[in-house]
Amino acid sequence: MTECTSLQFVSPFAFEAMQKVDVVRLASLSDPELRLLLPCLVRMALCAPADQSQSWAQDKKLILRLLSGVEAVNSIVALLSVDFHALEQDASKEQQLRHKLGGGSGESILVSQLQHGLTLEFEHSDSPRRLRLVLSELLAIMNKVSESSGEFFFKSSELFESPVYLEEAADVLCILQAVCRGLIKNGERQDEESLGGRRRTDALRFLCKMNPSQALKVRGMVVEECHLPGLGVALTLDHTKNEASEDGVSDLVCFVSGLLLGTNAKVRTWFGTFIRNGQQRKRETSSSVLWQMRRQLLLELMGILPTVRSTRIVEEADVEMEPNVSVYSGLKEEHVVKASALLRLYCALMGIAGLKPTEEEAEQLLQLMTSRPPATPAGVRFVSLSFCMLLAFSTLVSTPEQEQLMVVWLSWMIKEEAYFESTSGVSASFGEMLLLVAMYFHSNQLSAIIDLVCSTLGMKIVIKPSSLSRMKTIFTQEIFTEQDWIYRQLCETSTPLHPQLLPLIDVYINSVLTPASKSNPEATNQPVTEQEILNIFQGVTGGDNLRLNQRFSITAQLLVLYYILSYEEALLANTKTLAAMQRKPKSYSSSLMDQIPIKFLIRQAQGLQQELGGLHSALLRLLATNYPHLCIVDDWICEEEITGTDALLRRMLLTNNAKNHSPKQLQEAFSAVPVSHTQVMQILEHLTLLSASELIPYAEVLTSNMNQLLNSGVPRRILQTVNKLWMVLNTVMPRRLWVMTVNALQPSIKFVRQQKYTQNDLMIDPLIVLRCDQRVYRCPPLMDITLHMLNGYLLASKAYLSAHLKETAEQDRPSQNNTIGLVGQTDGPEVTREELKNALLAAQDSAAVQILLEICLPTEEERAKGVNPDSSLRNVQSVITASSPNKGLEEGEDNLLCNLREVQCLICCLLHQMYIADPNIAKLVHFQGYPCELLPLTVAGIPSMHICLDFIPELIAQPELEKQIFAIQLLSHLCIQYALPKSLSVARLAVNVMGTLLTVLTQAKRYAFFMPTLPSLVSFCRAFPPLYEDIMSLLIQIGQVCASDVATQTRDIDPIITRLQQIKEKPSGWSGILKDPSYKNGSQDTRSMDPDVQLCHCIESTIIEIINMSVSGI
């Protein structure tokens, strides 16, 4: 059989005209076209029709008229005039004979022995014999086919290959007829692999071209039989070319997608083999069906690609991309569905059928995947498919330009995710996929990514984890760094919080500090930048427009605060590990922390505990660890008062006038304080109705004018109101408020510029707080503020030094050379640094306590007016009563006395808190000692002073005489205040120690020790009467020792000893005499300068006081 390219075939137009017997169309055919239809037309004209209508009679006449002018009609009429019944019987006998004798037998029943060649016999024969010749040749071929077991073979046929007799042979074949299903059923499974398959495909393809309406049915037979895949594709290509629609999904895409993505595994394998076998051929020509299919798909793909470069992309991409990189964008909405179908088809071709794309196909596919669809549900689906295809087939990206194009597109994808989700209305947008892929990449769960890709694409394809390595690097280090993604998630987070969000932040922090693998110590994430953190808190300034100024929600700000505190805590906890790895991740600066309103955010979180889950409690834990000065108990109690029912009632009283007072007006009112107090008082009272956040704009004005309030004549009500407002502000902005207040209360010295302290300065040296204007020490409202700040900065200093110790832990680590010979001593430097830190903190706290105790002492002016700490505490009311009738006294004198009393109470409250928090402070202070005149104040005013009973024995055992004296004096006051069994035992110890010291002290030291301690014995007897005998014996012993030392110089000392003995033996007889003031005064010879004589008189006075106390008690 010769090539078919030079042959003429029945056109679809002619076939349809013949099929419908459209005489008008048939009449319009040319002679060559009509020649192909003559066998059918002649048979139609000669056979008796079933249609006996008049219209068919007219059409038949027209057909006869067409045939009348054609010469070949006569030969065809002759062919149709044979005895077909006899011919059929002979053909059956011929077939049986050949089956018995074999296909190679030369015997034939249809034709006798041929005297000439087949072509000559055909030429010389009449019509019946021609039919028999052709039929005999066909039966020979068919018998050969049956013997070949379906395998293709080539057989030369002189009759069928002769172009001279081709028309006559075709007429005979047309009359004998053929069936398409037989050709398909007996066809090859892979038609393009053999010559027979290609011949069979060409034949059926030409038949379907003749009748296109049957092409899809033939294609269905191809799929059903799983034979001739090239024919199925070829028929689809022919059908696709006849389609008029350009926007919809083509039949080729649907057909091939159905084969590869359908549920029939047999069909999928069959067609996949066709693709693989087609690629194995070294060269694909345009005649190859696979090549034609790939070309058509590529043309369809390129047909929907917009080639207009977007201005927006130029701005994003041109800076980092080469000028020759083509950027596609703006995919039309009507093309989105078709583009998604094409992407899935190429995924199936490459993933299931093993198609290897050419450079041109890969380039165009990448351009399609990186195009930007409209924000519709179909657009969201397209982006998801494109993203998964990039993950599944990373080999499509082969050049740096293509990689950069992908980077730009993924950056756009991340940026536009929220917009797509809000506009398209699709809740499960590709943003969730980005979230999952990011988590899986950073946790190295590549199998989970593969499952996600296959699920999204809707097909099971083989993806090697190693093929994702490059994409992982690009995804995690260039376009989708973990910190960027987490930062965006924190910014967009809303309540209620996902339970995995806080663990995700913790894992991210760990990834910043700890490398992902030991082999690559640099494989760590970067922390969020300080500028990004500041952007979150931009607008948190308080006031009426607090919500309007905030760009980010309070939830986002709380999460960022949690991240910062957790990061700093983890950084300190891993200091030694990081030092061993020679890594030092960045720590956030103190200036950044100063700009974050931590306390304000914690207050906001307190009201959102239900929505925030465990975030509020986690923040409190971090705050207590890293910022203990923001967790003072008094502050929490104050907050409950500020945010309670009273605050709601005050808000109900809030008027427009209160809201209309600006900070500028408040400053003007403060400036007028020396002249008038009315305006500032009115504004301050109005401000008390505002909330804490609304007061923030007034903070600077309030603090900057505090120094002015120290002047005389300022009403107490103004001071108390300022104190109240300060405490309210302290609940939302404590750290910034403290710095402003400390700087405002500095002493004003002429010609000396005041230093502006920072938060860091005050944490390093908290005692700066007490270097304020001296007038603050006698202004209770401002002293209350000062003590509050001092307590806060002492706590902050502890946290600061602990953090500093951890940060610099590697500085004292021994070098490698030193540690070789110091096995077991590597922790020595750390212990030393810890001890030094504790010593510094102890010295700092004790210095603060000593300064505060010194403030409790009356000044020289106050002493001149008769004020002392004992009277101010024990009998303040009597002092005030005694001084109030004196109308000549100035009002300031009364205030001075009351102010001292109030300041002492405030200081005692703070000292009590400090002693309870750390009893070692109390021990250190009392071992240092302080003026004994403050002992009545401290013992009565500090409830926790009873802890001193624990270390007084140790203090008495000190070698310094001053400490022993201070211990006994302190114990005397404690025994009066706390008459406990423990106090009795310590008092008995003190009496015994005094008796022991009497025997070892020199004259000078004996006088220095017993003169201040003898009055303490009276307190011991008052608190514990059982000690009476021991104390009286001790006093007699002291007197005897003193008398023996002065016996040679002072002869009249014996009568005193005699009196002391008589008093001890018969105290009741002396009680009346001893109560006489004249005797008491006359019995003491104060003119004597001898220490022993003075001590003897002091002993006598002590005994008399004890006796009077005992008698009066009885």
C-alpha cells in the first residue's frame, strides 16, 4: 500500500450530503468528489427504495441526472448486477478451504487458475470476475492476519498497489464494505510504535475525517479497548481544531486529563505508557501524534498568557531583576479556569505519565504559574495550584532569572493573601497553605508537604523529598523567612487565640538561639527587628483617640510583648550554651523596652482573659521574672481601686468640662499657683474623673511641676490630688513616669545644670531617687511617691544585675589552657560573681534603709522646737495638743510636726516590706547599727522587727562594744513590744553576757558599756518580772566593782553600796522614800567626774526605777 498523501478522500461536506441525501449539495460537488461517491449513488438509484414519497421520487430523478453524464457509472452498474448470493456461498467455501490448507495455498474456489498476473486478469475480466478477484485477494490477506496472531505484517498486493486499477478496486471494496470496530479491536496497544499501528491509525483517522460526527464514538472505542492511543489523541486534535470557543477548556485538555486523572487505573497506565514510549524515540517529528498534542497544549497555554508588563510588578521586581526577564501578570478572569485545568493537566503529564517538558514548555509553564489572577474563588484555586506545582516540579525553575521571577511571585502571594481572602469570600484561602508549608519546611516535615501538594492537586504523584531542598532554601531563607511570616501572623492575629500560637512563638525563639543541625551552626533564624516591633506599638499614646491611633490590635501588641519577654528570658537562660558555641544573638536594647507600655498592655490583657486563653497568665509570669518592679503588690491593689465600682461612678460624673481641659491649660494653672490655687485645684479635681489611659497626655505636666509644689503655702489638698493622679498614671506607664518624676524632683541649684537621668541610670543606682530636694522629706504626698519609686528601682536593680550577670557569664569562663589543670574548679568564678552581686545588692538595700532612717531623725530646726522621734511616735497627740493652743505659732510649725510623723509612718511601712521580703536586710542594717534614739520608732513602727530576736544573740557576741550596746538597747525595746518566751530567753542571755563583760572590761570600757545599757535592764524587768532577782544581783555586782575601784579615792562610796544592799533586801521599806523627788535628785552627785562614781549613781537610779515599777505593778 502506497502512501496516502497523494490520494483523494471523501470530504466531510460530501459525506454529510451523502448521508442526508442532500441532492442540492451533491449537485454542487466537483467531478473528482462525485467520483468517490459513485458506488453509493448508483446503488441508491438502482435499488428499490423504502421511501415511496413524491419528494424522494423527485430527488431520485436528480440523482439519475447526475449519474447520466459519468462514464464510470456503467462499470459500477455491472458490479451491482452480479449474483451476490452465489458469490457469498463461494466466499464462505473459499474461507473454509484456506483455513484447512493454509493461507499460502494457491487453490481458490472464487477464481480458477490464473493464466496471467492478477492485474492483467483484473483488466481482462468482466465485472463479476473482478468482484471475485478482489474478494479472493482480501480473503487471502484476512487468512494471513488470522495466522499472524494479531501481529502486524506487511504483504505486497499487486492489485491494490497499482494506481491504474485503484478506482475500480475501490469501487469493489466500497460495495463489499468494512467495519471500524474490527480495526480498533485488532489494533495495537501502542499504535505509534509500529508501522501497522500507524497505518491503522491513519486509516481510521481518515474515515473519521470523512464523518466527524462519528469521531468521538470511535475515540470512545479506543479508550474502551485500550488500543491505538495515538488515534484517540489524533481524533481529539482534529475535534479541537474545529472548536470555535477560545475561552473554555478545550476538548484535548479534558480528554487527556480524564485519561490520567480518572478512576480507571488500566486506562491511566495505558496512556502513560504511550507518553513514555513517545519520549523514548530519539527524534519527534511533526507527524508524531505526541508531538502534535504537546504543540497544541503549548499553543493553548500561550494563548491565555498576557504579555503586558504591569507597573506594579516593575516597582517590585525591576530593582532586583535583570531587564530581559519577562514578567506576566493580570490573568484575565475568563481564562482562570482554563489556566487551572492546564496546570493540572501538565502536573498529571509530568507526575503520572512521566512527561519531561522542553525548555520552551518549562518557560511558558513558569510564566503561567507566576501570573496574577483576579481575586475570585477561581483565582484563589489557581494560585493554590500554581504554588503546589512549583513545589512538586521545582525543576521548572532552572535559571537565576526564573528563580527571581518565582521569588517575586511568591512575595506577591504572601502580600496579597489577606486581600484575596477578603475579596474572594473564600475562607480557606491559600494563606492557610502558606502557613502549613512554612511550618512543615521549618520543622523539616517534607512528607507532610508532599501529602499537602498531592491533596491540593487531586492526584497521587511521586515527589522525592530531595527535590524540595532547593525550594526549602528559597522558601525559608529568601522569600518566606520564618521571622517575616511570624511577624505577619502576630500583626494580623485576632481573638480568640489559637492554642498553638504561643508554642509556635516559643519554637521560633528556640530556632533563633539554637541551630537546626549541628553540622550547620549558622542555620538559625533572625529575630524580629526593633523597628518592626516599634511599628506594632505606634499610636499607643493614650487619650481619647487611643483606639483610633492604633494601627494594630491590642491582641497583636500583647503577642509581640510576649515574644520580647520570652526571647529575652530564653537568651539569658542559654547564655552559657551560646558562649560555648561562640554565638551571641542580638538582645533588644533598653531604649526599645522603654518605649513599650508594658503595664498598660497588661491591664488591657486582664480584661480579655477569656479571649486570650493563657496569654495573660504567661505574661504575668514573664513580668514577675524580668520586671519585678512592675509587679508590686501595692500597685495591683491600687489598680483594683482604680478600676472598681468607684471608678464607674466617677465616670458617670464626668462632664464635658473635665474632658476639655488640655495639658496646656494645666500648665498655665500650675504657673499661677504662687498667686492662686483655685484654678489648678479645679482642673486637678476634674482630672481625677478621667481613666488612666486618658491621663497619659497630662503626665509630663504633672511631673514637671512637682518641684513647684514644694514651696510653702501650697494646700495639702493639691498635694494629695497630685499624689492620687500620679498613682493612677502609675498603673499604665510606671517606668516613664518614674524617670520624669525623679528628674523633676532634683534639687534646684543656681548656675548648675540638672542632670537628666535615664531608666538605665536609675536601675544601676536606685539611690538616685533619694538625692532629691530635701523638702520632699517633709512632704508626705510626694514622699509617698518617692518611696514608691525607690522600692520599684531596688527591685529593678536586682533584676538588672541578675540579667547582667547571665549576659556576661562567659567573661569569667577559664580558658582552655587554664582549665586543664583546674579540674573540678570551673564553677569557681561563677560562684564569686554571684557572691559579689549579692554583696552589692545587700549594700545597696542597706544604704537605702540607712538613708531612710536618717530622714526619720528630726532636723536641727525640729529639735529646737522640741521634736524627737520618740515623742513623735509615742505621744504625738499630746505634743500636738500642747502646741495647738499657742495661737502665736505659725501654721507651718504644726505641719512640720505632722509631716514628720506621717513621713516616719510611710518609711516604716516600706522598711517593713523590705524586711519581710528579705530578712537578711534587717540583719545587715542592725549589724551596721543606727542612732539608738530611732529604736522606739523602728520597733513600734515596723511590725516585722520581731525577726531581730533571731540574730540578737549573734549581734551581742560581736567583739565591738558599740554593737553589743546597740543589741542590748534593741532587745530592751523588743521585749516591751514582744513579750514572748523567745524574748525572755534572749533577755536572760543578755543579762548573763552583761555579767560576764563586767569581769573583763576595763574601767573606761565598763563605763562606756554600762552607762547606756543600764536603762535597758528596767525594760527587761518591766517585760519579764522573773528576771528581777538576776538583774538586781547584776546591779549590785556592778556597784561593788565600781566601788572597789574608787575606794582609795572616794571614801563616801561605801554608804551608796550599803544603801543598794538595803534596797535590794527590803525594797518595800524604801518605796515611799524613793518616790520623793527631792531624795531622788539629792541622792545623785552629778558633780563628781569620776566614771565609776557616775556609774554608781546610775546604778542606784536604775534600781530605784525598777523598785518603783515593781511596787506600782503590785
